[in-house]
Amino acid sequence: MDDSTWTLTDGHAGNRRQAEALAAALGRDARAWTLDARTPWRWVSPRRLPGSRHAFGPDFAQALRLGRDALPGLAIGCGRQAALATRLLHARGCRTVQILDPRIAPRHFDLVVAPSHDGLEGRNVITLLGSLHPVDDLWLAAARRAFPALGALPGPRTALLLGGPSDHARHATGDWEALFDRVVDVVRREGGSVLATASRRTPPAVVARMRERLGWLPGITWADDRDGPNPYAGLLGWADRIVCTADSVNMLSEACATLAPVHAAGIDGLRGRPRRFAESLLGLGRVQPLGETLASYPVTPLRETARVAMEVAGRLRGEPAPG
């Protein structure tokens, strides 16, 4: 085995971002594999079937046939599809770190990094609050340099981060309208600007309403590449306060890693793991439910990536688990 690193994901932005963030925090350059599982492995991953080395096509199958010296020293996977790939590499002698609950026994990997709201336990499980991401002071400073025009907008700058419905989050039409009403009312009273962005899960009708309701205010609205380069990093870097729908653990984790107060919308519509995460943030005082005002409050940024990376590095060196 050499000292190289592979990251393995299904290409979904949230999974790719977590794997890349951990590799970067470990100080490792990584080759990124985007995996597209074939049937039947798409349905059963990370469980193994006969011929599982062919699950991700000929390139990955060929990589598995390489001699041990040509395989990476470390493989970092994120998501259920990637868990089969890291499991196969683990069987070939690679050190493996799997991010998120793999839905099989953690013993199939060297380490599993899982959010505490998943409830996964084990001697090789490292837990964190929220998700892994790159947001820290240096990242935020780089974001401000990359998007200086946002810093010229009038303050207070309110970043609005919109997610969308999921298996664990419901959004009624009236919820979106109430959210836009709240932001418009606050900016009318206090002045400032709105930095609004939609995500891949934001319904098209909601994107259209975002443009209609907020487009006349000072600031920007961004939904896709037709609006220019994605300013998401700049929004986090320049925000004086953040309003974030609570349906995305990744988005809420990154918002909470900034120095800005975070006001979470839609908590009542959550259930399951995202609800447990949101309640943890409320208990810590890191977020507040969206109310009539966007009042400021003392902030301690939530940044778990560096701590997790330090523990991963130590555990891979053979150091015992903390505590």
C-alpha cells in the first residue's frame, strides 16, 4: 500500500463534501471516485453479493485487481453506495474510514464517522454533532475574498438558505410564504440586504416565489448556474445573520460553523434524525427558531471537522479512543 488517499461517494454534493473535508483536514491529497452502482448492488449496498467487485463498473473492478502496493493507504467513503466500495477495499487490506451510518456492522471498516443523531455505537465509531465540512475561519476569509461584491451590500446582511422537502421534512406552501414574509418584514423595518440561495431540493415553484418576493430587495437571489457562479461560500462568509431551513443537516451544520446567529425555519415539520439534530442545536443555544425578529445572540461556532480528523489520525496510528 502507498500513502495515497481515495475518496469514494455517489457524487451527491453533501456526501462528496464530507469525504473531501475529512481528507483535507487530515492533510491528504485525494483521488475522488464518483461511484454509480449497478443493479442489483444499487439496491443492496453495502451488502455483498457474488461478483460485488463489478458493482461500480470496469474501472473500479480493475482497481480492485491491482496489487496491494498500488492500492491507496487510506480510503474514505461517504454514503450507502460508497460503503460497499470501502468494504471491498478493506477486504483488500486498505485502511478505511466510512462516513455516515453504513447500515451494516462497523467492524467491516477500520473506522466509522457518524453523526450522533444516528445513534450508532461501537469501539471503532467516532461520533460528531452534525456533518463534516470545510467551514472554519480560513475558509470564511477565502470566501469573502472570492466574493467581495457581497461585502459592499448594505448591512445587516441576511443570508437565506433554502432546502426542500425530504423523507424527514415536510413543507406546506404556506410555510414558504410565511418564511418569505418574515424576511421581507425584517428587512423593511431594519434595512440591510438579503443574500438568498436555493438548493437542489428546493421545488421550482418555491424558487420562483423566492425571486418574486425577494428580488426587489437589495442583495442577490441565486438558484442555479444561470444566475452566475454559486455564491454559497460568500453568503456564509459575509452574513451578519443566517436564516436556514432546518431540513438539511449539512446546510445547517455549515451555517452553525460561521460566526453569525442562525435562525432555523421549519423545525416543527421535521421528524427522525434531522429533528434530533435540530433539537440538539436548540439545546446548545447555537440556533434559535425563526421568530418575529432576527435578534442577535452570543455565538460559539460549531466546528467538529478538525476534532474528528485529529481523532481519526490518532486511531489510525493505533492510539486508544479518547475517554
